[in-house]
Amino acid sequence: RDTARVFGRIAHGAIIRTFAQQDVVEFADFSQLPTINALSNEEHPCQALADLQTLAERWQGALEGRRIAFVGDGNDVCTSLVHAAMMLGISMHVATPKGYELPDEVVDQAADVSQHGAGLTEFTDPKAAVRDVDAVYTDVWTSMGQEVEYAERKRKFSRYQVNDALMGLARPDALFMHCLPAHRGEEVTDEVIES
């Protein structure tokens, strides 16, 4: 609180990258500065904005009515991608292992901000999620701060790897997206990321 108040007197804005989402909220409240969340354990909005800008460039602005499949952990990256996509009329398919789904409040928020008929559908089967989508997105299976869960996550997420067979179920012109850095051979194969 003290640091936020001091920055509020000497700066015009702040960008925060931290673990706790509450730290971003508290800093914004006490500093009274425009505050950008560059990453937290709950959201990664700047990543989502950059990804959707990339998709808009590749799809020449035609976003409405598209479908993206997110395959992996219903984490901060997935949350922000769902929020942003739904606001732009892009439907989302999210495939996660049981226990790694999007939080209920994120699902509710997605419904609240949905535009142009965009919908969110959750899957446990990655094959069903990627069928006929316009883009397939994944992220690392073990994020920063979760390293002690690595072995268990690797086991639970193994069938969620984005490989040639999985990409083959998407549209023939489907794009592959990853927020990077990738753990090649885990969530994505070399062949897909280099394709």
C-alpha cells in the first residue's frame, strides 16, 4: 500500500507482472494510477491482446464467427484468451483434464461479455475440441510456481499434446498459437510449432 501510494504521486501509470492477482488490484486501488496487468496467476490480458491482434492480421480482420480451441490447462492465459475472444465474437473450445478446468466465475464472465453469438464450450477430449476450429492454442503444462507438480501434470496432460494428428482434426488452414516459451515434446511437438 505504501509503495503504491508513493508511485501514485510520481508516475502516470503502472504495468505489473506478479503472481497474485490481488496485488494488481490493490496496487491500482492505492496508487489511483491506470494499472496494466502484464501477468498474474489469474489473468494474462496483454498476451490475449497480442494473440488476437496476430489472428486479426492473419485472418485480415475477419474475427467474428471464428472458433479457437485452447488445449491444456485452464490457466491465466486461457482465461484472458476466453475473455477477449468472446468480446470479439470468437467462440472458444477449451479442452482440459478434469480438475484443470476454467474457474466457474470465468465461464460466467465469458457468457456475460459474449458478442455476436460467440460461445464457450468445455471439453475433456482434446480431439473433440479441435475438430474444425480455425486455430489451436496451447500453453505449457506447468507454469511458474507449479514446478513441484511437474511429474503429475506431465502424466495428466500427456494426451493434450498438440501434434500433427491433433492439428489434422482442425480446419486445413488452422493456425497454431502458443504464448511461448514452449516446452517442445510436451505440450507441442517440433513438427507443429515449426510448421
